[in-house]
Amino acid sequence: MKIFTMTKTVTRNLVTGPATLMYPQRERIFTAITRGRIENAIDRCIFCGLCARRCPTYAITVTKESKEWQIDRLKCCICNLCVEVCPVKCLSTGNHYASSVTERETAIHKESQAASPVPGPEETQP
């Protein structure tokens, strides 16, 4: 009796084709709810540190004095708790995964907010 079950499965697989994605020929389309990586709109960030305190894996580090925000992508479990707690909603979850790395230092993503430039004497207009 098991031979009929196996024959049914083999026939269905022969008719429908492969179940895997032919990756180089066809790019994968990610759905809208895919949790890929945490992204920060650094221009809107107020460096309050709530995301770092809420992170269960301590993957986020915020330095208010130097206006730096960094995330260790190897530690991040993409639980979205930092996105939910952000008061200005500058954090979001992208639906593409972070690229693969071979060294731990390359997995640490650091962003800093540029200070507003002070116009010099040649930039001021009379």
C-alpha cells in the first residue's frame, strides 16, 4: 500500500516541476512582512538610547555625546522591540537580509549624525 503513496508523490513532482527557486536566474521576491534587518533614519534619531535598553541581545549601542548609533548584526535577532519602543519612529525593519560576512568587525554597522555645517566667510552672501 505504501507504493501507491510513493507513486502518487513521484507523479506529482514530475508534473509540477522543482520546488526550489532557480536563484541566479530568478531573484527572490521578499514579502512585505519579511524581517530582514534593522534600518535607522539617522537624520531623525534623537539618540535617546531606548532602543539599546530594550534590545534583549544588547546588539545596539547608542552614544549621545558623539551622536553615534551602531548595531551588531550578528547579535541582532530581529525581534522588532527596538522599532516598537523608538519615540520618533526612526527605526524600521527592512525586508532584505544583511549581506554575509567573514569577519565579525564587518558585521557591526555604525552610523553617525553629521553636525550641521557652520557657513564660513566665503559661503555667506552679502
